[in-house]
Amino acid sequence: MRKQLFFLWLLFCLSACAPKPPTFEEDPTLLPAEYHFATSLQEVELPDPWWKSFHDPLLDQLIQELLENNPSLLEASSRLEEAMALEKAARARRFPRLDFSFSARRRKTADYLVLFGSSVTGEFSGSLVASYEVDLWQKLSRAEKAARLRVLALEEERKALAQSLIAELVTRYFQARYLNCRLAVVQEELAVQETFLKALRLRYERGLVSASTLEQEERLYAALEMLVPEIEQQRSRLLQEISVLLGRYPQPLAQEERGCSLDLPPPPPGLPSELLLRRPDIRAARAQVLAAAQEVASRRAARFPRLTLTGTEGRLSNALKTLLQGNHRFWELAANLTQPIFDAGELKAQEKAAQARFRQAEAKYVRTLLQAFFEVETGLLGEEKEREKWLLAKRQERAASLEEKILFERYVHGLVPSLDYLKMKHLRLERQRERLGAELALLLNRISLYRALGGAWPLEESAPPGPPEEKER
């Protein structure tokens, strides 16, 4: 009895000396107690559907198709499925193991008492073997937690990939949409310039304008003509890229004719840095650090003694028909304590490798944080500058449109020649093209800002898109 108590006390002291993982502050919001992994590997739950602020049903439909059929996401789902299986395997090592074995053997042996004699014997055995490794140093529990954190990291990486692909899809979608609007403006410019050239040629035939003036306007018309196939080629390429993102054969997609005026209110001042905690790449990097820390502790525990409990119960008989009789029963209980003494430094090297992976994960986490802050600061600065350009382009377009209306009224009353009116109309169309370009730049920067923040800001008031209102200065 004293020996048993001493043995239990020794086990308690040894378990109290379990190795601890490297110091790293754990985030309780990263892996809550009731956290559930993905129930469907084909579904990606994102923290914030920021693209819905554009109120475009076709865009929502394309994004849903992307989440279901994108090959990169399917590959990430397979990696997640593999990690989930490995996590189950790590958890299974903490439970007892039960094996069944059956063997049959028949042999012939020489009988030395009888000249040239021999005997034939048979042996049959069946047994159940139970084994259990006592987790003295938390080696198995640490390995299980590391595997669970790796599953979490891969799931967050899949979300980060989904957000990146969605941002790419939305970018291509609006680029193609604004190219449609730009193409319509260029075609209208061509019609105006053609009318202008006809009137200019009549004046040239009468000797009222010089040949250089006519040639200059013809070069402008040719430049506008070259823009049409260039825009059509860019639009087709963008639509093909969208098709590839959706997991389809690369061919142009049908796109609805939509307007190109979106209301993008500026972001509210004082955005909290806590919004970055929604970013899946930051959460994935943090989970990798915690997983690496648990792996270091597990590798270190592998260098300590290992206690294994085994039990065997079975039957052994020389005849199969008597195998199940009670008098052929045997059993065995054993405890095995193993301490690695010499392994040429293998276990120590594995621990050092785990420590190196922990430092790598730490460096990656810091780099991910710095990159996130850089992307947000760049996006906010771009929001300010691109909005200034957009407002300036809008004022120029508004001024050109107002002057065009004035000249049109004067042209109708015969106060100005048609060439002056057509020239002003052409200028207004140029200003419209510049406004479209500035608006697209602002929109693309907003997409980048949403991606940098991990979603839209909570204080944003979603409103259906309409003509943007410009504040007078």
C-alpha cells in the first residue's frame, strides 16, 4: 500500500513539472470556448459583407458563385479538411487504444525419443490488448491544442483568401462597368467630332480655316477612334478574368448596362483600430503563433519519461474448438516507464526546430500587423486625395455643362456659330470622361480600404446608389 501511495505521489510531482509553452499572451476572442469549426467546407462565413453597400444584385450573385466555385477556395477547403482530420487524430491519441488479435499456428517437431519420429501440434490464440499513455507532461494535450489552433488558422486563411478574391472580383466588375460608361462617352464624342469635322471641311473649302486646323481636328478624331477597340479589349479581358474567378471557362460575361454614379460618403473620423481584429489574416497569424507555442511544449515534453499502461486478456489453446473455454484464459497487466537516454540529439533537435518555427510565426504575426496598419493608412490617405480629385473633376464637368447650355441657347438664336457650340460640347464630354476616371479611382480605393479594414465601418449608413452630392466650398 505504501508503495502504491509513493508511486501516485511521484506521478503527481512529475505532472507538476510539465513544460510550459513559450510566453505569448493568448487572445480570449481568438478561440472562444464554444467555437465551432466550419460545418460545411463549401461555405465561407465572412465577418462583414461590405460589398452589399453597393446595392447591386448582379454583384451579389457573382460573389455567391465565386464563394461556391472558385478553384483556389476549393483548394483551401481541402487543406482545411486535412487539418481537421489531423486534429481528430491528435485528439484520439489521448484516449485508450483497444486492439484485437487472433493467431493460428501449426508446426511439426522431431521426437528424439522415437527414431525418425515426429509430432504435429497446433496453437490458437485470441486476445484483446488495451494500451493507454499517461499524459504526464501534457505532451498529448499540447499537441491536440496545437492541431486545433492550426485548424483555426487555416479556416481564417481561407476567409482571408475569400476576402481577397471578392475584392478582386468587385474591382474587375466596376472597372468593366466604368469602361462601358467610358465607351458610351467616347462614342458620343466621335459623333460630335464627326459633325464638327463636316462643318470644318465646308469652312476649309471656302478658305475660312487653315489646313493645319483641319488636320489637327482629324488627328483628334483618329485618336478617339483608336480608343474604341482599346476600351473594348480591356473590357473583354476584365470580363474574362471575372469568368476565371467564378470557375468558368474564360469567356466574356453578359453585363447589364448600369449607370456610373455612386454615392460614396467619406469614412467617419476616428476609426477604431479594433476594426483590424476582424481581419482573417491577423487572426490566422495569431493562431499560428499560439499553435507553434503549444508545439514547442509538446516537443519538449517528448524528452521526459513516458508512462504507458497496458492490459491483455485472451484465450490460448492447442485446439480451435476449445479456445473459448474458461480454463484457457490468460491475462496480463503492465506499466512501462521509458526515459530516452541516447538518441544522437534527435529529440533536442526537434525541440529546437519547433522553437525556430515559433519565432518565425511571431515575426510573421508582427509583419502582418504592420502590413495591415500600412494598408489602412494608405487607404485613408488615398480616400482623401482621390476624393479631392473627384470633386475637382465634378466641378469642371459642371462648369463645362453649364457653358454648353448657354452656348446652345445662343446657337439656337443664331448668336454663335455651330462650331463653337460643338467644340464646347466636345469639351464637356472630355470633362465627363475625366470625372468617370476620378470616380472609378475613388471607388477602387474604397474597395481597398474595405479590404484593409476587414469590412465596412459600423457607423456607415447604407443608402441606395444615386447621383453624388457635392458640397460647395
